[in-house]
Amino acid sequence: MSRMKFLFINPKREIEKKNIWSVINSRTPPLGLAVLSAVLEQEGHQTDIVDAAALDLDIPDILSRISPDVDFAGLTATTPEITGATRIAGAIRERFPKLKIIFGGVHPTVFHREMVRDGVCDIVVRGEGERPVLALAQQHPPGSIANLTWRTETGEVKINPQSDQYVDLDGLPLPAYHKLSMEKYHSALGAAIRSPSLGMITSRGCPGACTFCFSGMFGSKVRFMSPGKILEQVLAVQSRYGIREISFYDDTFTANRKRVEELCRLLISRKVDIAWSCFARVDTVEPGILALMKKAGCHQICYGFESADESILKAVNKKINAVKVANAVHWTRKAGIDIRGAFMLGNPGETAGSLRRTVEYAKQLGIQFAMFNITTPFPGTALFDWAVENGFLKHRDWDHYDLAHVVLELPTVPSETVRQFYFRSYREFYLRPFYMLKRLLSLRTWGEMLTYVKVFFGILSLLTARKTKGHA
């Protein structure tokens, strides 16, 4: 059997200056593509990765990196990246008409039929990609490969059954970091106190069922990488690339408490000098695990608080309340771990009053950082379906599904009010004299000082960008 040649492309997307993510956004390796590359290389196939996002490559630059002997070009895309990815695919189709184009990722998984039907690509890999892509490399007939949507030579769209088998995360090789420009990657601003830092994902799925998240990408069961495997990956990037901090970007890193405990004990016993942060739910932590995490190097946890209004939390199926939030905040602060809080503005049932209460709530929690995002109904989520069914979706301009534009036209609050509170929330949280003084007095290292200065001037630039657009 001949060996196949794959080129994987991570498209870039432009982030407007009036979007907070233009200030704080992380640059994370395209881990899905890097794992696919490693899996294929393990079987003797040839792969390359073009990370257009990290390298800031335009379409001509991408095309110049494609050799005529490539068999498959694979692109991944979330909703706000899909327009750019589609343009890249069109340019590839024009320049290399015989090359098979594969799409994967959340947005293509949701709109698989349309993308294949409309000729955007030849194949969509729905959900988890390792097995289907390896089967394509092994030249199995497309009709025999689970999770594929594909087009026949006569133009007919075929949708293969979905597999109920999932990859064992411990069985996957280390992502093909050697195919990437590792010096280009870093954690989100405010999430790391050391550099160089790197984002890492050690599980697939989330135990929550919030209406604003797409839970179907990796199946209904949450799967975890073992503590030993995580340690192996941490030590690898530490020794090969000098990484001094890890940002664990799992949806809920603390979903399996026993796993976290084992990992922490491994880091402590091996005396691994690594700082780290993670995402967690307030109902998955308690004092003991937080103290152990701190001892093992954790310095920050990001909790999704979302709203001060419990009726809104129920509407989005968040399943937390003020008591759980208060306990988690108290325990985390007592453990000496900083808190980054995530809040959503413009949820179902939102009013001007609930928006005001959420901003005040964020200020009163005593947390170090806050992120305020405009509620965005991403395709595939229950929130998107609800918005479509009730006529609340303003448009399908995917470029603006970026957490900074109002996409929902709610009957309970004008979209302009939501937009105004987006800017107001950052101004009121970060530009408080007491907050600024307290943060300055709490800084322990020059790295923390530099982070704070960057965040402060980043917020100022966000507000300035808003004014220059005529929205003062």
C-alpha cells in the first residue's frame, strides 16, 4: 500500500480591536491537527502542518507551501474561522483541482451536509478525527469509514453512520510539536505568570450540559488522559521546548477529582518545576483538592460564573447557584490560587437590571481577573436551536460569532443595551481605583507586574477602540 501525503492547515481569523480577545487571546498550537499528524506519521505517512494563525499567513502564502504531490489537505475551523477556511479551500480547489479537501472541527461537524453538497470540501470528518483520517490514509473506501460525510464522483452526498467507539487518549502519541513554530505560542494574557507558556488539553468532553456549549463533538462520555500520560507530555514540552507554564484548556479540568489528585502528587513527588492554570466548575472543587493543586504549581483557576441572576443560570442549564459560587471563591482564595471569572452578557431572559447586577456581582466577588463575553449561540448548541425556533437569531454572519457582537435579538433587552454593557463591564471592573491599588500591592514577581500592565493597557485600548468607532 502506498504511503499518503497530508497537509493540515489551521486558518487564521482577524479579531477586531473592539473585541477583548484582540487583547488577551492565547495562541495555542492546533492540537487536533498536531495529533492527527503524529498518528499518521506513526503509520509511515507524510504530513506537514501550516499554522496560518500563528505565522500570520495569507492565502498566497498558504498556497506556496502546498506541493503538487499532496493527496489530502485538511482544514479545521470553529464558527468564527469558517469564512476564512472556506476561502482557503476555494483557492486550493482552483490551484490544485485533484487534491482532496477534508474539513473537521465543530462548525463543519454541524454543517457537514451543506459543506459537502456546496462543494466547499470533498469530505467532512464529523467529531473525533483520528480513526477516520487514518482509514483514509490506508485507502479504505470512503463508504466504509464511520463519521464521514462525502461526495461521490457523480456528486451525490453520502452520510456514513456515526461510530460509538472513541479513541483512548492514553494511546495517542505526543502531538507533532516538531511540525510547528513552538516559539509562537503562549497562554491567554493574565493566565500565565511564567514564559514560555503553552496550552494543553488532557480530556475530551464536559460533564456539564449548558445550552451555550456544543457537547456532541466528542460524544456524551467525558474521557480523560491519565495522570502518568499528562506528566509525560508536560516533561516532554519542558525538556524539548523550555516550557515553564502550562494552561490546561480542558472544558472542566477538575471533572475527575481523583485524576487531579494523582497528577498533583506526581508533580510534587517528581519535583516538577512547572506553573499551571486550568478551567473548572465551582461544583467540582473543595478545600482539600485546591490546597493540593496549589502545592503542585496551580496559581489560577478560571470559573464560569456566567450571571448573577439564578433564573438565567437555570435558563442556560448551568446548574450552579450563589452558594456554590461563594464556597468555591472562598476556598480558592484561601488556597492562595487566583481566580479568573467568566461572565456572559445577553442570555435568554436578560434585562438591563440583570446585566447591571452581573457587573456588580463580578466586582464584589473579589476575583483577580474577569472576562465578559456577549452570549453567542454557536451552531450545534441548544441555544442556537432555541434562537432559530423563536426567531431571535439576528443573522448568520459567522465572522461576528466572536463573543463581542450581539447575535441574539432578545425580547427582554435591546441589543444595543447588551453591547453597551460589554464595554461598561470592562471599564467598571478594571478601572476601579481600589481594584488597581489592590492588584498592584498583591503582585509578587516582575512577571506578574508585566502581566498586569499588559492587561491594564489592553483594557484601555479596548475602550479607546470603541470610542474611535463612534460608540462613546
